[in-house]
Amino acid sequence: MKHVKLLVFVLSLVACIATAGFAQDAALQVHTSLLTGGYFTCDVADPNTAVVHAEVTGSGNIDAIGVLGTSTPAPWYGIGGQLEGGWVGAWGKAVVAGEGDRFGLFGNGENGSLANYGVYGRGAGGNAAIGVYGMAFGGATNFAVYAQGDLAYTGSLIGPPSDLRFKLDVQPFEDALSKLMQLEVRSFEYRTGVDLAGLQLPSGRRVGFVAQELEEVMPALVADTYHPQTPELMGEKSLEAELPSYKSLKEIDLIPYLVRAIQQQQAEIDSLKAQIGPLQGRLADLETGVPEGDLVAATGP
């Protein structure tokens, strides 16, 4: 029976090939007017099962493509590839050891008159729905997400974890107000230039801190980081490409300092109020004409 199925497939394939000439540099071309040009199945249940296996066996410094899918029937229509899995719909990985960068998944969207999305993630249902999940570890610098441009969201920004179960050596913090009094608030504009074009820094007059100045007072709020290079920025692949490094601020970590400083100021205000209260009473008595001697005797020196 298997031989009969194979014979039918081969005859169908020959019939499809006969309807069109071979494409340039194509060992096999299939053309059909049916809904599906080829249909493959495999009934072997094994972790290594691959119904279709494509592999570039040549070698050289070139980005050869293992599988290429194209569907452009009209602008705004066409899906180059669709994958469906019971666990993972699409698994991309780049793990070959060696020099250079690796991209597990690279998305690019451009030239549309409306919005253009490099990567679109959607999660729905279950105990937790996550549109995009990023994880980074083991590097000199680790970014689960790096945004080149503005970061916008419509929900709430949640994190970092603050559960008491995750913390050790919890102590009161008293040195907030004095730290804040040492900070310099600056008005500035970001530089523009070819060397900074890839950063997409915000434009216009801004108010904030200078990392080098803040680091002298609160070093824990300053991070040394770098701007990851992308293929568009690097052009030809080169190990000599320098990763632009810069200092950035953990501005959210400044909030506890502000809260504690307000509390300290309020305590000072309450203390002053407690001292001013009796003085106001003495002043009121003076204004009502009570003899000063009687006032001193009543209230004390």
C-alpha cells in the first residue's frame, strides 16, 4: 500500500512539474492550480521527527536560507509562512558556537502606509496571558527587553518584585533627605550627530540629572550599559565594531528616596509646630493685654 501511495505521489509530482518550466537555479519546481502544491505527512512519533527537512550543506561567509517562503498576492495581503504546534508554533534558534552575534528570531516590518510591526505577540486565556516574554542571562550585560526609541504602554508598569519573601536584611533607611539635597537638577538637550543616530534619543528641552553627577551621590542608581548593534547599524559583519557604551539611570529606584525625604521633612515640620504652639499662645496673651510678669509666671521663662 505504501508503494502505491508513493507511486501516486510521484505521478502527481511529475504532472505538476510538466505544467511549468524549471525556475532558475532550482533542482525541483512544482506548479499546480490546486490549493496545495505539496502535502507531506509522517506517522513516526519521535522527538526527532521532521516531516520536511531543509538544510544548507554548503559552506562560506554567506547568509544562506534554509527555508524561504514568499506570499505577496497584493499589498496588505499575504502570509509568508504559517506554523502551528501543540506547544510551540515556531521555534527559532541560533546556537552555533563561534564569533559574532546570534539572533534567535529577527523580524522586520516596513513600507506600510499604516503601522509597521517588527514583531507582534499575542497571548490569551489561561492563568496568565503574556504577549511577549523576554529572558536574558549569562552575559556581561543582560537586557530581557531593549527598546531603541520611546517605550509606550497602556496598562501598568509592574516590578521589580518587592515581596518580603524575596528580601534579606531589611533595615530602616534614614539618609534620604541629605542625599537628595546633594543632587543637581539640570536642564539640557540631547546631542544629535552621526555617532548617536542609532540611539534615537528624544528631542526638545528636558529636565533631569547627569549620570556622572548623580553617581557621585547615589552610585546604585547609575548603570553602565551599551547600545546593542543591529545588522542595519553594522552593515558588513565585523568583529571590530565598537559597542557604544553609556551611563543610564534607574530613575524608578529614586522613588523610595523621595518618599523617605518627605517623611523626614514632615517630621521636622511637626517638631517645629510643637515648638511654635506654646509661643503662639504666649503671643496671643500679650496681644490681649496680660501683664508680662503674670504671663512669665503662668507660662514660665
